[in-house]
Amino acid sequence: MLKTLAAQVKEFKKDSILTPVFMILEVLFEMLIPLLMASIIDKGVETGDIGHICKVGAAMAVLALCGLWAGMMGGKYGARASTGFARNLRKAMYDNIQNFSFSNIDKFSTAGLITRLTTDVTNLQMAYQMLLRMFTRAPASLLCAMVMAFTIHAELASIYLIAVLALGACLVFIMSRATKYFQQVFRKYDDLNASVQENITGIRVVKAYVREEYEDSKFFKAAENVYKMFVKAENIIIMNMPLMMFTVYACILGISWLGAKMIVVDELTTGELMSLLTYCMNIMMSLMMLSMIFVMVTMSFASAKRITEVINEESDLHNPEHPVMEVPDGSIEFNHVKFAYKKGSGEPVLKDINLSIASGETIGIIGGTGSAKSSMVNLISRLYDVTEGSVKVGGRDVREYDMEVLRNQVAVVLQKNVLFS
């Protein structure tokens, strides 16, 4: 799956590399600011050295501007990479869908393909951008803040380490529980899209037979199923924020309490305590970003799987190694034809069909709704392959022809006609 998705980055590899580089630069600039702030407090404010305050303050301003520039560049390249990645995904899917046989389309359903081309790709686009930006920034910020905190005071910084490990374990547990619900959500989206598509396509029939209330109830049921699945997933995900805030305030309380005692006995300066509290917020914000990433990745994992299924799907209809490139005449022959749809009950809709139609002859096939009249016609142009037996056009099995040549010679007017402008 990852190999398939990575192949769609293509011409946006440079942007995908530059984004994390700029995000790391932004983190490095930001991590130096608390150290300078500690210097201002300890060597400037407490001693009344205005010159030192101005000099270090100017350095902080420069670092802040550099961080701003790096963040803007990271955002620029990240947006370009993620939107380009989404574009390539849609194109790869759409190109492959053009090669699908009717049975391939039946496998995914029209509504399912639409969901994959829209909602699933959007989810993956957002996840990719978060991975490039936040997934680079958050671990880098977390690591740098931890290193800086341990440099200032290892004993107090150990509080961060305990908090990170505890919170990380909680996040893994939450994500593992939520994943299964998000996978179900997108299947419910397919049902929702199918309901909308059927209603709009057959709106004249719906109104003619006064079926508005039935269609309303069917759509409401599909929407309700999506709602219920999302609620189940969100009820688990929502635990992120309370856990995060509890950890943040517990760390601040612990550091403030222990730090105040250390200041009294001259084991810690006021500036160092302020720096530790700043790094505390950096660490917790990094964890918060990681939790957001985990939520998005959890949602997008299901989308990624659905997208790669379409990209990797191979048409079950193939041209023969040496195809016939000319249809000699319009004669049609069914020889003991048996046909069953792959998606469904598996029961054959056509059994032991034998029929010969001479070139130029006009034949009418009459039957009730669902009696497989259209299925029979679809076999002539090889929109489906027979399960057993053979269908011949011009005296040759349709599987011997080049499909484009065959379909250029067989005109089919389907029940649902669409004119493309």
C-alpha cells in the first residue's frame, strides 16, 4: 500500500523533502528563544542590565522572524506537495477506472468509486500535509525541548519524560480502538452516496410513483448510520483533549512546586524555571499535535486502503496475445452460454443459452424485469465475459478480438443513456 501511494508523489518529491527541512529549521529557531529569555531574566532583569536585555531581546526577535520565515516556507511547500499528491491520486484512480470492465465497477459500485475519488482522497491529502509538516515538527520539537530541559535541570525534566510515556501509551490505546470505527464510517459513506445517486438519477420515477417519503426515509437511514459510526469513533477520540490538558497542568504544577523549592535553596534560577515551563508547553503542544496526527492517520488509513484497492485493481477483461483486428460480419452466436455476476448471490442469470442470429437479421428478445435481457446483450460487446460457453461475433469468439475493434463494430444503446457534451 505504501509503495503504491509513494509512487503518486512523482514530481512533488522536492516539495515533500523541503517541507520537513523548513519545519525542522522552524523548531530549532523556536527552541533557542526560551534560553535567551532565561538569560534576559537572570542576567538582565535581576541585575538591571538594560544593554544585555536589548541585545538578547534583539536576538530573540531575529530568531522569531527566522522561525516565521521557515514556517511560511514549510507551509508553502507542504500545501503544494499535498495538493499535488491528491491530484495524482485522483488521476491514477480515474485512469485505472477507464480500463475497468463492468464487473470491476460492480465490485466497487459507482457510489463507492465516487467516495474514493472525493472524500477518501481529501482525507489522504490532509493526512499527507500533516505528516509532512506536523509529523516532522512535533517529534523534532518534542526531542529538542526534552534535550534543552534536561540540559537545564535533569531532575525536573524527568517529569516530562514520565508524562510523555504515560500519555503516549494512552494515545496508542485510543487510536487502536478508534481505527475499526473509522473503517466502517467510509463503508457507510458509500451507502449514503448510493442513496443520493439513485434518487437523483431516478427522480422522475420517484415523483411519478409518489415515492418521496420512501426515498427520504432511505436517505435518513443512511445518514443516521454515518452519524452513529462517527459518534462512536469521536466518543473515543474525544478522550485525547482531557488527557492532554490533565497532563499539561500536572506537569506545570509539579515543576512549579518543585522548582519553587529549588529556587529557595539556590539550586535553580528564576529564568531557568521560566524556561522549563516554556519547554513544558512545547512538549505538551508537540504531544497534542501528535495526537491530532494519529487521529488523521487513523481516518486516512482506511481511505488509503480503499484508494490503493482501486489503483491496484486489474481489469478482468484482457486482450488476447494475438487479437483479431477485423470483424468479418455481424452474425452472432450463443453456444451453451452460462453467466453469473461476480458480485451478488453467485447464481447464474443465464443458463445454457443457445442462439444464432444471422448478419442483417433483426431479433427481439422479450422478457420481464430482471430476466437478464441486458445481461445477454452486454456479452456480445464483451462488457462481461461468459462464465461458461462462448459468444461469437462474425464466427469468432468475442474473446479472440481486440476489445476496441469489437466494440467499434457492436453498437449498444443501454437503458440509462447519457450524452456527454
